[in-house]
Amino acid sequence: MIYGFAYLGMVLAISGGWFFLTVLKKPYFIEKPLEKLKNKIRPLLSSKED
């Protein structure tokens, strides 16, 4: 039975982590580098050669 509770706790911790990363507003020291990275990658992803 203890393994069931441990598994449930692990699943809830992982789900909570993903919720924190995707939904909640990130602190400045996380958000700023992500914006820089997105701005660097954006031209590479959007360049289409017809």
C-alpha cells in the first residue's frame, strides 16, 4: 500500500511541476532567458524556402 501512495505522490508532483511551468507566471530570472532563446530560434523556425 505504501507503494501506491508513493506512486500517487510522484504523479501529483510531476503534474504540479508541469502546471507550474506552463500555467503560472514565471519569475523574471526564468522568463527573460526564455524570451531571448525564443527570439533567437524564431527566425530559424519561420524561414521557409519556396
